Amino acid sequence: MQIRTLTLSDYDETVKLWAEAKLPFKPKGRDSRQAIAEQMNANLEFFIGAFEDSRLVGTVVLSSDMRKGWINRLAVHPGRRGRGAAKALIAEAERILRKHGVRIFCALIEDYNTVSRKLFKECGYVEHSDIKYFSKRDSDEV
Ligand SMILES: CC(C)(COP(=O)(O)OP(=O)(O)OC[C@H]1O[C@@H](n2cnc3c(N)ncnc32)[C@H](O)[C@@H]1OP(=O)(O)O)[C@@H](O)C(=O)NCCC(=O)NCCS
């Protein structure tokens, strides 16, 4: 498995993978081609892909608000799971974020997603069951 930075030419394969992985994403909002192009221009290193035989099998998208680093859009193709791809993507995500001065790594995980919760715990993340997530959005699609 190879891990490398994604570029806009990987966009179609990336959204196909997210759909196949049943990952909730926002194709008309922050995951549109235009939005991703703008995010990549700001920080290309924050888009990471795992490849097997030149085929995209996993992704992770990072963001940083300078105080914390966020692990987003972690997905592995259903046929390529259970082989350490997600663990490798998380390790690479942390390496890149550390390069950018980040020392706190975070992920928002739905309560029902027991596989992902177990994965992050195994990677050393602490689950905060006492925290409720609040957000306010201009529309459901952003
Ligand atoms: C969550 C996901 C990214 C894991 O990808 P993966 O490549 O299969 O994960 P890994 O092979 O790196 O597994 C790492 C650890 O995760 C946990 N894990 C992975 N699959 C699991 C399963 N089916 N059941 C229980 N634990 C599992 C295990 O702790 C595993 O460690 P181990 O193999 O040493 O036991 C993948 O299942 C996926 O894409 N799910 C759909 C999208 C999603 O939910 N993304 C996360 C959003 S927060």
C-alpha cells in the first residue's frame, strides 16, 4: 500500500470511494469539486490517499484551525478493509498535522459507528462521552 497526497485529478475517484464506503459527505457543499479545489489550494498536504496497485482504496482529509487538527473523511473501500489502511492513514494524518504545529488531533464520530470508535481508541484517542457537539449551518448542504 502506498500513501500519497491527493490532487484534484483524484477527485472523481475520491467521491466514488466515499459513496462506496457509505461515508456521509456533502457533494453540493464542502465536498464539491470547487470547494475541494479551494481547500487544496490552501493546503494540498491535507488531502491524503492510500493506494493499492494504483487504485485509490482509502482517504483522509485534514483541517486545522491552528489550535486543533481535525481528521475528516476517513474512509476505506469495503473490499480493502481490515488490513490496516485506516490505521496507516491516521498515522500519516498525525505526521502531517504535527508538521503544521498541531499537537491535538480530533475526530467527530457518530455514536453508532462502533468500528470507527474502536479504531480511534486503538490509535490512542480518548472518547469524550461528556461532550455534546453543537453546530449552526447556513443550509443542510454546506
Ligand atoms: C472505519 C474504517 C475507515 C476502518 O478502515 P480499515 O482499513 O478497515 O481499518 P484498519 O484495518 O486500519 O483497522 C484498524 C482497527 O479498527 C478496528 N476495526 C476495523 N474494522 C473493524 C470491524 N469490522 N469490527 C471491529 N473493529 C474493527 C480494529 O480495532 C482494527 O484494529 P485490529 O485490526 O488491530 O483489530 C472503515 O471501516 C470505513 O471506511 N468505514 C466507513 C466510513 C467510516 O465510518 N469512516 C469513519 C468516519 S469517523
